[in-house]
Amino acid sequence: MKKALYYIGPSFLGGGAERVIASISEFLVKHDIEVCIVVTKQRRVQYEIPTGVQMVEKYAQEDISPFQQIRVIRSLMKAHPEATFLSFLPHQNLYTLLAKTGLTNRVIVSVRNDPRHDFENSRLLPMLRDCLYKYADVIVFQTEDEAACFPRHVRDKGELIWNPLSQATPSPYFGPREKRVVSVGRLASQKNYPMALLAFAQFHKIHPDYTYEIFGEGFGSASQEEPLKQLVHELGLEQSVVFRGFSSEVNERVRTSAMFVMASRFEGLSNSMLEALSMGVPSICTRCDGGGAESVINDGINGFLVDVNDVEMMSKCMCRIVEEEELAASFSREAAKIRAQIDINVIGEKWLSILWGNNDR
């Protein structure tokens, strides 16, 4: 019987989880595995669905309740008892594990961010999560910091797998760099763009010919787009800061930029950071909860690490990258070496070994 994987998610918008699923799905289809992406809330799709992957949208409702989502997932499990079910996001992880009760399907959940921020407005849900995760067959972590947040019975089911590099990511660039600073990510509080904007404002006083381009959108009530644009106005940077939104040109704009900046308050393993490093872009990231940047950046060797909200240090690092050409060139060469570790064939084989294999605990 052909192996089948069902990914459960609320949507397939422009987030990091969706990007990883798109890459993994494409790899699995090439290995003759049936992949179905099931969305339960939003039908709008921003990522191109790989050829051979089935998108199931018929269950999606904006106002669908948790109970209804559990019922949908359970009905799919009953209809496909040999299929493996995979979930990446906190709420869907809970729904998928609850749906499995009494059934034989293999279920794998993944932690994609600092788990201390999964359910910030609830004391009950983190306890429910820690209880339910023991019923997963495997729990995939991105970083050791993420795993360390959980009790032993959860950690014992853990596997550490980094995000794969999208095959659409351009090759490294080691040529002359354009006078452009870039950031990529949702316009959300987690991404801490005020820190990056304040650092750029200090940097811009010394290097006024540089621009700062921000790629990403805000979603719903959590969007920080208007407050960020107001801050840009207050800093007098309207002519130097550009909000690019969700753009198909992001890779080429990042690839030739002077530097990539990420100021997150907490973060798992950021796709945009990995892509910037893999393209050889000198990068500055924060040491933040979740440990993503610290997992891949060796401070002063293949990039800079700065403390969260240390605006002055971030600004100084920006100046060093621009003013010390040999340092920037060295960062570029060292950063690009990460490509071998996150090649889709390397990461894909790791996923194959847990989706179907002898890793039952």
C-alpha cells in the first residue's frame, strides 16, 4: 500500500511552517508518498502547492470550533487508518492528538517556536499540551532550547530536525553588495521591528545612503504595520525605509543586500535567517528565547549575535559590516557553508526516518 501523509493546519498562508511543509511535501512526493495538506480555517493559499500534493480545503471555515476541527481530523484518521498525521502549530497539535484517541494512526507533532509563548493567555493549555504530547509517536524540535522547555516524558520522544532550505533559494552571492539592509518576517510583536528600526536610525546617521527594506505582512488584529509606519515617521525615515509586503522578489533583494537583520523577542529556527545565511548574506540576529539564531550563528564567525533590545550594539554591528569589508566577506563565506546541513535531501531523509520507520518509543 502506498504510504500517505496528512498535514493538518489552520491555513496555508505565508508563514514559516507552511514553507517547511511545502519543501518536505515536494521531497516526499518524489519518493512516491501520497501527501495531503488539510486546512481547517482559511482557504486562501500564498505558497505554491508542489505538483502531486493534494490540497484539501472543503473543511475550512473561519468560525470552525476546536471540537469541529477534532471531529474533522478524527474522521480522516478513521478513513485512512494507515496514514501518518503531522501537525506543526500549537492548537492543531492538541486537536490532532485528541483526535487520535483510540485510533492506530501514527501522529507526529512539531514545535516551531519557543513553547513558553504558545498559549500566553492560558494557564490550562500548556498543562494540557504537556500531558497530550506524550501520546505523540515523535515530537520534532528545531532547537535544543525548545526541547529543554518540556518535561522529561516529552523530551524523550523528541527528534531534532532543522528546517530544509527551499529549492527555490538562489545560490550564494559573494559580489559587491547593494546599500540595502533587509528583514523578512511577519509584522508582529514577536519580530520586534522597533528594535531594528531604532538601530537602523542610528546606523543611518553615519551611513545615510543606505535603505532598509522590510518584507512581510501583518495579519488581523496582531498586525503591527500601522504602529511601525508611525515609528518610521517619527524617526524621519520615510524616504529610507520601505515596507515590501509579501513579495516574489524577496530572495533576490535579500541575496545582494549589505546585511540581513532579525530582532525577534523569541524565535525558533527562522526560515528567513537560514535562507539569508545560505545565500551568503552577512547577518545580525538576536539571542532570544527559542535559541534559533544561537543554533546556527557563531558570533563573530559567520554573523553577529546581539541581546534583545540592545539597539546600540545592533547599530554598531551594522556599522562594522559596512565599514569592515574583510569581516563582511568572511561572514559571507562562512554563512554559506550552512547550505550542506539544510539541503532538502539531508533534511528530507531525516523526516522519512521518523514518518515511517522504527523510531517508535
